[in-house]
Amino acid sequence: MNEIQQLLGDNLEVYISGFVVLGGILTYFFKSKKQKQISTDIPTEAQAAVKVPAELVVPKISWSQRLTLGLDKSRSEVWGKIGNLFAGEKPSLDEIEEVLYTADLPTGMVQELISRLEKEGKGKKPEEIQSLVYLFMKEKMEPVQKTEKDLSPIKSTKVIMIVGVNGAGKTTTIGKLATKLKAEGNKVIVGACDTFRAAAVDQLQVWCERAGVEMVRAKDGADPSGVAYGTVAKGVSGNYDYCLIDTAGRLHTNQNLMDELTKTKKVMAKIDATAPSEVLLVLDAITGQNALKQAQEFHKALQLTGIIFTKCDGSAKAGSAVGIVDQLQVPIKYIGVGESVDDLHKFDLDLYLKTLVGIETA
């Protein structure tokens, strides 16, 4: 007995360490098994009921909330300030004028709005002034926006040609649009006609693969018109709902490149006399009044049917859409206020204007 006590005494620390390690292993084993059992026992439809730490929850926000966030700069730096600047005994007309020019509103429209405020806004509260601004802009845009037709296909394949200058976000916008149309249950095919920029085609292919839509591409340097022709032919023969035609970004001042766009448009009509049924111009809100010049040149060459107004969250010039629509007489189809697919949405005139000037929406 004394020998056993002596043996235990000499090795006591070793035995204790061993028991600690063994206990840790057993605890880990049973805990892991229990966690695994819990996770596998939860049916798919009940996963949402599992409590997730608040810091890990990413709330789903509505389009109205996205638009409010996206137009924040334009509202806080320009349109939301007019009521306070005009209200009171001595309206700050010079400051209002400066603010409006900063927003890249056409000169004639700036003077017209100020005259309207002087005539109808004296003695009114800031929120009443904001309502006057809202009504003024609605009068400018509504007649044009009423002519806007839905993109939904009726019977045949709807061919949509999408154009724009470099850097306007054209390729990304096409990817988002393809994703949205596919999610709505449509059969979509995309033609990558920017054959001189492999990176742009690769980017578009990533979007198409994620969305699960087919894309037609050719070798680098191939004739863009040939790619467009092949895409429309496949779209029509395959009974696709939508055929989206991407084009190379180009400066509106380069006549040769604009002529190439005109050629691409004509080639598609050989497959379907109504193609393209839509010619949409992607405009970057950051470019302000320069966007109007771009739109005028593209419209002259291609007879635009609509505008996709992007990057409205990047500057205070989202309000330039008012002047562009009024002067070009072409409606806005979609508006973009961020990078995700959900940040591209069908244009809602009333929601856009109320959000821009800071009037509460229902």
C-alpha cells in the first residue's frame, strides 16, 4: 500500500493532466454532436426561426428606402434646401439660383422655377415651397413619362439594344437587368457586342452565369454587328422572351463609332423587322448636363426609346434627370442608386420627385 501511495504521489501531476485532457476531449465530442443534432433536426422552413445575433442580421430594405438613401446627396445639398432658402421676409434668390446651377439644371428651367417661386411662394412655409418645387418638376416630366411603355414582351421576342459612353455603367446595368428579367420567370439571352474589350465581355459573362441566362460571344475583334445578328437570330428561333444587346461604350463625338451603332441596329432588323423594339441609353447622373449632350447625339443616331439613369447615389446631380427628360422628350425606364441588383428599379416618377425634394411618401 505504501508503494502504491508513493507511486501515485510521484506521478500525481501526470494523472491529473491526463484526466483534464480526457475530460476536455469528451466535452468537445458531446457538445459537437449535440450542436450537429440540433442543426440537422431543424427543417428548412424553420431555419428563419433560429435566433441570429443582431449584428449578423442584414435587414431587407424596400425600394423606397433604397431610393431615399441613394438620393440623399441631391436632396440634402440641393432640392431639400429650397424651402428654407425661399421662406421668410427676404428670400435668398441668388443662393437658390446658385444651388440649382450646381445641380446642373438647364438655365431656362432655373429661371422658370425661380419665377414660379416668386409668383406663388411668397409668404408660404418651407414645406409648402417644397410642394411647389415638386409640382413644377412633375409638370416638366409627366407628359413625357406618360409615353413610357412597359418592357414586357407581348408575343414575340423583345429585342433591347443598350448603348452608352464608356464608364456610364452599361455592362453592369445589363447584367442587373438580365438578372431581374430572369428572376421574373423570363427566358433571356444576352449578346456581348463589345468585342474589342475582353474584360467587359468577361464581366458580362459573370453576370449571366450568376443569373442563369445564356450569352452569345465571339472572338475578340469580331464584327459587333455579326454578334448582334447571331444573338437576335438565336433569340427569335429559340422563343426567348428577351434578347439584350450590349454594345461597346463610345464617345458620342466619334462619328465613325456612332455609325457602327447605326449599322448594328439595322442588321438586327433583318431578322425581325421590329427589332430592336427598345433602344435604351445608360446615363451616368454624375455627368449632369454633359449627359444631356450625350443623349442628344445618341438620340439623333438611334432614335432612343428610353433612358436608364444610373449612379444617382454618387453626386448631387440626380435632379438633372428633370432637364434631360424635358429637353430630350424621352422617358426614363429604370433608375440605379447603388451596386446591387436591387438598386436598379423601374422608374416611378412620383416616388422619385417626392424623395428628391423631401416630401413624405405613403
